[in-house]
Amino acid sequence: MNPQIPLWFESYEDAIRATIQAIGGFDAVSKLLRPAMPLDQAKRWLHDTLNHNKRDALHIHDLALIRKEARRRGVDTLAAWEMRQAGYAEPQPLVIEDEAARLQREFVEAVRALKSIENRMDQLTVLRAVA
């Protein structure tokens, strides 16, 4: 179960920190982002990226990986904060089963449309032969 996460944050870094805590903490996320680096060094690097007084920064790919792991664990803290800051509505997670069903419906509708076009083309061919 995820810990209680605040709804509002003062900074982007605070939203990232809360997300990191909710998806396993700095140990887990450090390993995720820098698997080849020793854990202590990776953890220090991750903390430094969230400190304005340090030069390190999270790369856009690091943020994407954090967001993806958060989504996998049902935590939308960071994505929601980013959407609010950009003036968008809250994010809605994509439910894979719903997406598969939607694609299947679209496929069936497309096949029906193609069959309808084929029937109309056949009718035109008959009309031309008669005329």
C-alpha cells in the first residue's frame, strides 16, 4: 500500500521526492536509475539532483522512468503535478484491457466499412455492365 501523498507541492523537486518515496524510496529508485553505480553513490547522486545548490540534474529519461515506474505502481503524483502546472486536467491512466477492446472495436468497424465500400463498388460494376 502506498503512503499518504500530499495533493500540493511547492516545487517540482518536492513532487519528485514524494513520488520517489511512494514507489519504494531513494534506495529502490537509485538502483532503478543507476544500476551500474554503487548504491551509496547512486543515492547521493539522486539526492543531489533534487538539490538546487548542486549541479547534478535528472535527465528527461530519468524522469520518464520515474513516471513509468510510478504508473506501474498506481502512483500519479508526479504526472498530476506536471499536468496541473502546464494547465491540463489530471492524468487518466490508460487501462490496457480497455485499450485492447477499443482497438478491436475499431478494427471490426473498419472491416465493416471496407465491406460496405466493396459492395457499393460491386453494385457500380453491375450498373455499368447493364448500361
